[in-house]
Amino acid sequence: MTTEQISDAQLAGRPAAYWTGVAYEALISYIRARQAEKGYTQPQFWLLRNLSANDISPDGQGMTLTELRAAMASYIRAEDDLAAESEVLLERGWLARDAEERLLLTEEGEQARVDLARNAPAIRAALHEGIDDADYITTVKVLQQLIRNAGGTIA
């Protein structure tokens, strides 16, 4: 990857959508590569999280693939195949399927979720290297204002 040296005026002239798009793709690619090195995918981790009563699931009672797709709509990528990803987790014994086709987190799956979550701090630390918290906070606040200016909402 080449690092282009451009002036502050040139930086300011590039659209925010350019920078956010480049950042999004680079960050997702990095995160997914680190997760793949550990033997899992980001969608698999999301499935575990969304099915865990100790994480995102409100009740831990399981969800169908349709319900999971809806729950993940704001962050799932077009290429993510939740059916295929869930099959891998079923084969590993991390998920089970009930008679109503709901996917349920097994005890082994809950332990896997906890274990896989331990990778997040190292990934975050690598991505935040050389960025102090104050600069990060300022960046997030600027992004939030851009979102509001564009008529979006902030969760």
C-alpha cells in the first residue's frame, strides 16, 4: 500500500464519503483477516453474540435465520452468508437447531463466544496504535456530526 503525501488543503477537499469508505473497507478487511487467523469469521462471531443471553440476545431463546438477518441488518455485508456460517457453527457444536428452525447457542458455543471475544482487545490495540484517545474521540464526534448533517441517526 502506498502512502500518498498530500497537503491539508487537499485532505480537506476530499469528500468525507471517500475517507469513510476507504476506512471502512480497510478496517473490515483487517479485522476479518485477524479473525480468520484464529479460525473463525466475523459473521460466525456475530451469530454467537446475537444468540447469547450474555451478550446481544434479549432472552437467549434462539432466532431463525430471518430474524438473525434482521437483527444484523445494520452491519452485515452483502457477501455474508448466514446460512453457510451457521452450518459451520452447527457442525462445531456451537449452535443447535430446534423444531421451529431457531438457532440456539449451546454451552460450547457460549464458551467459544467468550474465548473469541478475547481477541478483540488485541485487534483494537493494533488498529488504534499511534492514535491517542482524544484524537479518536474527536474523530468519532466529527463522524457523528457528518451523519447528523446527512440526515442520518446515531445509534
